[in-house]
Amino acid sequence: MRIAMIGPFGLRPKGTMSVRALPMARALVKRGHAVKIVLPPWDYPDDSGHSFEDHGVQIENISLPRIIAPLFHFVVMLRLIKHALDFKPEVIHCFKPKAYAGLAAWWLWQLKRLHLSKVRLIVDSDDWEGAGGWNDRGQYSWLQKKFFARQERWGLHHNDGLTLSSRALQTIAWSIGVKTDKVLYIPNGVQNTEVRSQSAETAARSSVFYILLYTRFFEFTVDRVLEVFRRVVDKVPQAHLLVVGKGFHAEEHQLIEQGRLIGLHNQIDYMGWVDPDALPGFFAQSRVAIYPFDDTLINRTKCAVKLIDLLAAGVPVVADAVGQNMEYIRHTETGWLVASGNVEAMANAVVSVINNPDRTKSAGAAAM
């Protein structure tokens, strides 16, 4: 089978196409299918016009037009459709019912409706985009929010099949009338099987107990994380918070400043954004990782790749029991789950993990 995938943006810096679409494409190629990914790299213009192959997957970044909006958006959409159809696919898989991929899906569906195309259209969603989702988080105009919300609802209904990354998205699709036999639950998986750490052994030899926060910051409030850490330090004075990641809105500065105000700044080690190849080193230093998740719609519907990376690397994780976190962690067997927002429970769980290295090692190994 020949399959074309269309993305809403490039492989970088955002993650959907690199951590969701590309692994799917590689798996399909291993099964004997021909797969091409067509991307509009508006968020990384240096990739414009660049094509290459990855594990048998053809990846094509369309050339970005040098014209002003709204013509820019229209031409980008047309180029995505053209390059996808030039592959002569039997299936086109549009990732996110939003923005350029959503526009391409709309036009492809009209071609089917007019009997001008027989290509089967599959739509993928890995986040909730509308109210309560990224519309509330992204810096969008009122008009963009209305448009994206309408695109999302339309895209979930108009397709030959729907792939979804979380149980919550699956439930939402069913609740708005999408037929159950059109919906396929496909959670995210391990992206790099080479990423394994010796965290239990390495961390156990350190005199500093590193608590890893591997994050983009939007899933929780900074105040809550600092309160968890403060309570841990009260019982384990040698604990340090190792922060890997960068916030969407510079939340890391808030963390550092508030940490200074409560006297914990010397025990917060902020690493910023880290190249994926360097992650195993930070994982190996960590006695435990925390994965705070406020109980919100955006968190319930997402399938956190960072959590999967931590578990796959054997890092013991204490996470809030929200959404997909409960699909990936078996409490006390492969990690620890606490009620979302319960600061005391998370702090106590972290202290327990630090003080029980043998149990920690066992859980980390079971999660891998």
C-alpha cells in the first residue's frame, strides 16, 4: 500500500510529526508499505525544499512561497495536497484536524465527495485543540481560535478513519457522534529504543539526590512543583531539583525566581533545553522523576512522550493520576501515581522512592 502523510508543520521544533507520525511511518515501512511524509516547515524555514529518507520513509519539506498571507496559506495548502497526490497514494493520513493539515483534509474530502478522488482519508489527533485545549494555551487571536475549533470538529467527523492518541480523545470522538468502528486508539510509543539509562546504579552512587523535572511547563503550576520540592527537602536536605526543558512562555524564569524567594535556588539545577542525544546522561543522574499533571482537559487528552521516555529509560517516576499517565504506569509496579494536585502525596512518594533504592530499581526495570 502507498501511504502519504500530511503534517501541520515540520519535524522540528514541534513534536507531533517527529514523535508520532514518523514512528508510525517507520513501522508501516517495516511491514512492506511505501510511505511519504509531506511537511510545511513554516516553523523552521531552513528546511524549506529539503527532502530526504529516514528508515525507508520519504520525507519532503515543501518549498515555502515568498508571498504574503492569506495567499501564503493557500499556496502552502495546495502544495501539500499536490505533493501528497503526486505520490499516488491509496491512503492519505492528515496529522491534526487543524491548520494546514486540516485545510488539506477539507479539500481532499471535497474531492472525494465530488468523485474526483478515491484516496481514503485518515485524520489523526493527538491533542484537544478547541476550548479547554490548545486554544486556551496558544497565543492565538479570537478569529484563529474560532477557526481551529471549527476545523477540529469538522475533521473528526469527515474522514474514512480516525486515529487518536488517548482514551480521552477516543471518548470525545464517540460523544460527538463519530462511529465507533471509525476510531482507532493508537497511543504514542518509545521513540528511541537506544535510550536506556543506568539511572538506579549511577544515582545511587551520588551524594546528591537528584529529582528530575523533564518538562515544557504547561502541564502544571510552578507553585505546586516548588511546594512539592520544599516538602521533600524538609525530609531529604541533600535533594536537588534537576530541571530539563524550556517553557512555552519562559516559565523556567518563574521557577528560578520563586525558588530564590523561598531559599531553594541553590538546590535547583536548571539545564534548559537539552539535545535528545544528551538525555540519557541526565536520566542516569536522577534518583526519581516527577511528572506533575493538573487535571485539565488538555492534559487528559494528551499522550505525554516525555513520560514514555522516562519510563523507557528506567527512571522511577512519580506522576499525577491523570489521563494517559494511568495507561502507562501500574501503580507501585512500574511507577507511582498520586491524586492530581495532592502536594503532600507527591512529596511523600518522592521521599519514599529516594529512601528505598531497591524498590526503586525494581520499578524502574519493570517500566522499561
